Amino acid sequence: MTPAFPPTLTINVTTRCGAACVYCHWWKARNPDPPISDLLDRLGQAIGIGVRSVRISGGEPLLRNDLVEVIRFCADRGVASMVCTAGRTAASLERLIDEGLKVVSISLDTVDPNLFFRLRGYSVEPVLENLRRLATLRGDGRFEVVLSVVLTRWNMNEIGPLLSFAERHDLVVNVTPVVGDDPRRSADLGPALTLGREDAAGVSEFVHQVQRSAQSGLRVLNHDSFLDGIPEFLSRGGLPPGYRCQAYRNGAIVLHNGCLKLCHSLQPLGAGPLSVQWASKRADAQRASMEALQCPGCWLSCHADPRRDEVLANGVGAAWRTA
């Protein structure tokens, strides 16, 4: 029996990006943006089969001048929207917030200027300034700000100042580790960046810092069970025996070309309406392989992580149960 379509959808609205993040390949792509009519059609399909929150990603979504139409489309249908961005354009974000954007997710792995530039290829100062501006604006309760922290070997010992910045401005923190779950991705990054068994002790200290900050009042979106699982995943070199992947029940991904993915680490399904792709034999086979762990075996926050919705203030958590 085909399961219900997940309540959260990630939709990639562009592959264009002005960054050069070392753990991402999208900025190297040269694909044309999908027309806005195609994006709205895909969103309409998704909402029609049960999606209630939409994560807008890319590339850099703010490079699209018509992104406001996507936000307005979601808001008019009572669907919560999140934009994942480098956060270098505050004016664009404020316009989207005015149209009903519920969550702004901004990439910030460190506040150290040199390390940040090494990781992402652009200056951290405009990002920090825009975050201060957004932190002031979010006091009216219309939206929430989440810091998306990608954990690597390079920044696992640099978390303290970032946590202090987040706590000082009452921002939410969400952690995703770069682990060797995808052989192709790990080969691209090389051993200098990807976390491995030898990093388990250092990652444990990272996790404890995050958890201590959460106990002191920092709003951390990751559940402790996920955070504790990062060093455990590294120590054992994979998922625990008996683990059952629920990624396809939590969310799905629509690529810029309209193809559906059940997981970041799996191949996209064929083209066609989302409901058809979801119910296809290939989708059934992928779901079976995920449940049997005959897959790369991820430990990513978007898949393995029960969230602490209560940290998203002003009712945003209620609208974003699985984001």
C-alpha cells in the first residue's frame, strides 16, 4: 500500500547560486530556472495531495525575482513556507515576510570571518548584519529565523561564538553534519572536511556544547536524540541495528526539473505528476530499500531528526510540524 504523501515538501526553485560552499555542488550547475508557472503547478499538485509546509531551496532562491509569487501562493492556501538562503539580501527577505513567509533559514557555520570565507566563499559580515536586522523584525511574531549550521571537521571546534550570537539575538539553531553517507559526495569533499570515526570524540564535545546552551535557554531545533546520534553514527560507522528510516514519511524533494526525490542520497524518480511519481513502482522499490537500510544510510537532520517544535515561537511551530 502506498503511504500518504508527506506533509513537508522541499522544492528547488533554481540551481543558480552566488556562493561557493565547499560541501555543495549546486553552485557549479548551469541549469535554466523553471518557469514560475511550472513551480506554481508543482506546488498546487503537492498541496492537493497533502503538503502543508514548503521548504524553498536551490541554489540561492533569492536570485529569482518572482519568488514573492511562490510565497504568496503558499500563504493564500494556508501553507507554511520556509526559504533557505545565504541571507545576504535583507530587503528581499523583508518583502517575502510581508507576503507571508513563515521561516527564514540562513546558512551560518561559524562567525569567524576567515573560516566562514573558506567554507562558503563570501563575507560573513553582511550575513551577521542582516541577521541582527531580522532578529529585530521578528519581534512582531510574523516569522521565525533559523540558523542552518553545517557541521564539519573545520568548524566543530568553533561553535561557541556562534551559539553566543544565536542566544544574544534569540535565533533558532539547527545542525546538520557532513558525514560519509554518500560515497560520491565524500569523494568530492575529501577527508579534510567530512566527519569520520576519528572525529567522534570532538563531535561529542560539540554536541554537549549545543545541549548545554539549550539548557541555558538557546532555542535548538534538533532533538537531543538526533544530536547524540551524530557521534554514535560516526563511532559505529553507520546506522544502529534495527533502525528504520522514515525519511519518505517526513518529507519529499522536487528538483528544478520537476522530478521527485524521496531522499537527498537517492536517485530522482521519473518525470510526471507528483502523485504518479509517488505511487510508481520505482518509488515503492526505493521505500523498501530505505526501510531495509539498503541505501547510503544517512544521519541528516532533515530525515533522522525529530524536531523540538516548541522552540519555534509565535505559533510557527504548529504550522511547521515536520520542517
